[in-house]
Amino acid sequence: MIKYLRLRNLATIEDIRIDWENGFSVLTGETGAGKSIIIDGIRLVCGEKGSADLVRAGAAEASVEAIFDRPAGEEGEGDLILQRLLAAGGGQAYQDGILVPLKRLKETTAGLIDVYGQNDHIFLLQIESHLAYLDQFAGTIPLREETARAARELRGLARQKEEWTARERERGQRLDFLEFQIAEIEKAGLRPGEEEELREKRLLLRNAEKIRGLLDASYDLAYGGEASLSAALVKLEHLLQELSPFHPDFREMKDSLSSFGITVRELSDLLLRFRDRGEESPERLEEIEERLSLIEQFKRKYGAEIGEIQGYLDRLKAEREDFLQIKDRLLRVDADIAAAAAVYAASAQKLSKTRRTAARELSSLIEKEIALLGMKNARFEVRLDGRPFSPDQPDSVREAGLDDVEFLISPNPGEPPKPLRKIASGGELSRIMLALKSAAREKDAASTLIFDEIDAGIGGKTAEFVAQRLKALAARHQVLCITHLPQIASFAAHHYTITKKTEKDRTFTTIRKLGPDQRIEEIARLMSGSLQTPASLAGARDMLERNAGP
């Protein structure tokens, strides 16, 4: 249960503190006094999104702090303390004084508090919500998630088959094209570095005559008679030989000249070998040009470099292999689809069976509940319509399973059940919503239930029925209810009133717990308005004495 709530700088609230009691509590006050701000604060501390617009004018931030009984399984000792801060630059959330993500507050309080707001009955008008409620009631959420996973797996395999089937249809034409390109590239026999080698040979062949002339001139200069470099070196060497006895430097010069002479002779031999190597034919140049032209053609078609062309060839071969394996893959995916369809069908059928059992139980419970709420002759039905399933029809593979669920009601005897969303009045919707809350909580004895103006659209005897049901719920739960009806307020064990006042051009919302005499006055106000009379006070006293007891 929630034990304590403090709100600071939230809308018209400057600073209020509430010590909550167990059992049935009501909050009353004039319209616009700020009753719903209390509920907004509870929603915030339970992890709902909030806006900086809720921060009181002139304040830097708003804060909500709540103390709960620590739920079983929740780490920590003593009470559970939650805090929520709102500011223009964002907000923060704390659990037991530790900064946590906002979703952590939502997860922690999921089993602690259930808030039914003024407009929550709208969910009854949304047929897709009925299935979600039934699954929550039946405890089939894990099985539904299992079914959803099986559905996603099956649909994924179906998409895969569709893709491979489409590729199979283009297989013949594409394979012919792949084979042509692979054969063409392989026949060319391109080698890395080949282009550079060919360009070098082409340069030599294109300049063969000039190169020959230069080689001849170089050889003549080195060995061409008495005026050649070789002859001059021989003469110089003899001279230095004669000088060497006279000084060590002459001997060093002679040795250096000998090394140089060896280099010159080696160079001359190299020139001679290159000159005598033989000329390649003009046909060879033509072959080289044709080969380079082929390389350029392939570069335009398949890649900027021979290495890229080889990479493209590898990809072509991989794609060819992929196409060749499509038939095998189609066979395998058909087998996978059959297996996944069996898993989905088993899970969905189990889910449907559980839902049918729960639907009968829920229908019976709701009929009992609405009878207690003044709809004694009404009949309530949770109708399940199963959809056919075929793995070849993707639309039939639904994550929610095979069932369509809708709530039906027959308000009067002899009338066939009709969709709730079409015939129920506002007062009936409020009572049915309360009945659904009550039915669901038969299996959950640990939550605090908060009803924000559940009395919308009802009055008289119906209001008394609702009050009696709320009081009955309070035997198992902490129940907080905002109300404008004296019938409901009079059944509560604890009564709080919210007021709004203006001081120095500022608006303040306050809350106080009422004692016995104060409750009589507040009930009288609810009965007759602000003008209290002896008759209204007597009526209020009588109502409290009749309803507020055990």
C-alpha cells in the first residue's frame, strides 16, 4: 500500500503531505480544487511521463515523494521510497535515494498501484483492448509472447521463401549472364602486374631504333679505338704505375683507377649484351597493343584495376554458387516453414484453449459483479472468434494468436448480446469498468486501487451499489477514490477534503483529513451544495451512520 505522499510545487500545490490509511479512502472537494493533481502526482511517482508545465509558477522544480510497503522480492530493507523531480531542463527519478531510469519506477510500481482515471472506460470502446484484458485476466501474457515469437519466426521464413522464389524465377536468365562473364574474364587470363610489364615492353619496342643508336654510341665511347674511354684508362693506369713508387698518394690513385676501370668494363659488357640481345619483331608490338587494349576494355567493364577485376570475378562465382543452391535452399526453407508452422499452431491453439476457459470464467465473474452494481438482469459475454490459420497466408499468422475477442452485453432479459461499444451508456460503462477491475483483482491481492471520479454518469441507487462494491474491494486492497457523490463518500473509512484558496494573488491547494463532525458537514455539502441546512446535516449524519460501519 501507499503510506505517505508529499507533493511540492506541483501545479497549484505548494507543499502538502498525506499519510494514507489502509482500507477505503475518499477525496472530495469543489470542482477545480485540485483533486486530480493528487492523482497526477501518484502517476508521476509511478513512472508516468510528466511535463515541466506542471511545475508551479515561480518554482525551479516540482517534486513528488511516496513511501510504499516494500513488495515481496524487491531488494532493500524497510519501506520503499520513490521520488520524482520535474524541471524545465528535464527530470530525475530516485528509488531508495538512488538515481534510476524513469522506467525503473514504472517497473517497481507495476504490481503496487492500479489507477482508473476518468477516461479509462474508453478502453471498453476499443475492441483491440478486449483481447489484452482477457490475456491479463487469464495470465496468458507469457504464452502470448511465446506465440508472438513463433509468429515472427514463421513470417521471417515466409519472407525468405518469397525472396528465394523470386530469385529462382530469374535464375535461368541470370545464370546465363553470370556464366558468360565468368568465362570471359577467365579466358582473358589477366595477371596482377601484367599491365605494367606490357607498358614497359611497349615503350622499348616503340623506341627500338633510337635505343640501338644510343647503345652503339655508348659502346663506341667506351671501346671504340685509341680514343675510347677504355684506352684512356689503360694509359692513365700505366702513368700512375710509374708514379706510385714516389708517393703513397700516387699508389692510392692507381688503386682507385683500377676499381673504376673494372666498373667501366662491366658497364661496357652490359651495353654489349643489351645491344646484342636481338630485336623483337613488329608483330610483338602489335600483340602487346592488342593485349593492353583488351585490359582497358575489361577495366571499363569490370574494375579500375586488374585486382578489382579479379575481385569481381570472385563475386560472380559466389553469386553463381548461390543460384545453384537456391533449389536446395527452397527445399530446406519449406521444411523450416513446416516446423515453424507446427510450433506456431501448437502455441496459438494452446493460447486459444486457455482463453476460452478464461472467457467463460470472466463472463461469469462480470455478471456477478454488475449484478452487485445494480444490473441484476444484464448478461455479459466474452466472445471469441477463431481465425483459420494457414502458413501460406501471412495475414493469418498473427502475433496475438488466432482469436478475435469482443465484450458483449445484454442489458435487458430476452435481448441477444450486442457489442458493448455500441449499446452501453456512460453509467453502464463505469460500472462494467469497476466490475472488470474487481474481477481482475480477485487474482491479485497486493495492489492499491485508485479511482478518479468513477462516479461519472451515475447517481441514486446505482451510486450506492458502486460504493458498496468499492467498500468490498477495500477488504482486500487499499482503495482511494475521488468522488462528488455523497453515497460513495459515506461508505469510506477515511475522508480527505481538498480545497483551493487565493492569497496575495497566488492560488494554493491544500488537503486535510476530516474528523467525524467535519465528515458530516462535507457529506451535507455534497448532498445540498454549499448551503448547509439542519435537514442536510441530519441526512448526512444518517447516511454516515448507515454506510460507514463495517
